[in-house]
Amino acid sequence: MNQEQFETIRAGDGFIAALDQSGGSTPKALKLYGIGEDAYANEAEMFDRIHEMRTRIITSPAFNGDRVIGAILFENTMEREIEGRGSADYLWSVKRVVPFLKVDKGLAPEADNVQLMKPIPDLDALLARAKQKGVFGTKMRSVVKRADRKGVDAIVAQQFELGRRILAAGLVPILEPEVDIKSPDKAEAERLLKDALLAGLDSIPANQVVMFKLTLPEEDDLYRDLVEHPRVLRVVALSGGYSRDEANARLARNHGVIASFSRALTEGLSVHQSDEEFNAVLDAAIQSIYEASLT
């Protein structure tokens, strides 16, 4: 494991950019950026367009390790290049931004008020390739819809089971059991989740650490016990559908938690902007998320 990257994530001021939209969420991300579905004829062209968008973000002078300490990539992005270097290598070598990889294959159908992850049949090969390309850690998402203890326990068990495999491969896992912001019993679901996560940490060897990516909670500082836990490297928050202003305001009230925003980071960016306009909008977004992550 790269010790400099470990220290950057452990103690660095800043946040983690989530640039990991995959096949299902890419059309929406492109549409918000001003690229309609008529701009690509097939999935390969769609991924070309999203890589152009991500490259524009990552190569922007606004985007570097001074405020962005990590970035989560989609597998397709990891396999591509930015300015002649592998994407993960470019992030760290040029920008001093620690690279992570999204490893899940999407969500299974809802059962017990949660959506587990679909099976990840090629996980071991993917982890080996990620390590070879200089990736530091991984991220995988599942979703809690309601405060259902059986469902929450199943989500947490799956996240930790895969997390232990990822640790064994020499990477740091970000476990992301998202609580849907539209859940009618969101606060109760979050309390159940916190208890299950704290119990799950007992299954992590004492000399190893995981990260959590969690929905901004209804109760401020709910996840403080996780932030301070010796087996937790960092707790990061997803924007989850909140606007950037709302996500930043909630984040600032949760001490020790930093952002890992996706849509809230790219809000306001457009393919039609000049580089000067684009960089200015991105700079303002990064600064606001950075400041909210400092509390």
C-alpha cells in the first residue's frame, strides 16, 4: 500500500470527487452536462463522451490535491488514458489525487426494503488489475429504502464480506450502504444502520481499516462514533440527490465527515462553456465543497 496516499486520505484537508457514473447513470450525467442522447449512437460512444467530460474536470487547473484528496473512477475510466497516462496514474502522479475504483455491478431488485449489490463475478481479477494500475481503494454501493432491521443487517453483512476480500487484495474498501433521502423513516433507518456498522467493524482485523460512504444524516453527528473508530480510515458523505447548497449545509454540521459528491460536484458544468467559464464554475463548486468538508 502507498503510505503517502494512505496519509493523504487519513489526514488530508479536502474531499473525494465521485466521478464514477456507470452505464445506468451516464445518460443522465451527460444530459445535465448538455449532451443529449442524440450525441452518441451506442454505448461505446456514450462512454467516449463521459470520458471527455471527466478528462475536462480532472485536467482543469481547479482540480488538484490541494482541495480534492481523492477521486472515484468507473472501471471504464480506469482502463482509459488522460494526457497519455493511465487515468489512475494521472490522478496521483500529476494531480496528487488518490484514485479509487467503483467495483459494484449495480443493484439487485428490492427485498426486505433494501437493494443489495448484484453479484460481482470477476471481483478478484478486477482488484488485481486495479492494484496494478495504481488504484488505492474501492467503492461499492447498496441502498436502504426503509428502517427494516432484517434488510439493514443483510446490506451490512454483504458490504463487510466484500470489504474483507478487498482488504485481502491489498486495497482499502469504501463501504457505501446509502440510505435513500426519500425514505419515510430515514432517521430510524440511519440509527439501525449505524448500530449494524459499528458491530460489523468487529470483523475487521485490528491492523486494517475501511472507509464508509454514507447519506447525510437527519441527526447531526450521528456517525461520530464511526469517524473516531480506530478501524475507520475516513467517513465520507454522498450528496444523494440533495442540491449542492443543501448537501454542503448538512455536511458542515457533521464533524469529521468529508464530502464524496457526484452530481453536486458537477452541478452547473456544461459542455457549451468556454474553458474559462468551465474552470470558474468548477473552482467555485470545489471551494464550497472543500469548505463544508473542513468542519
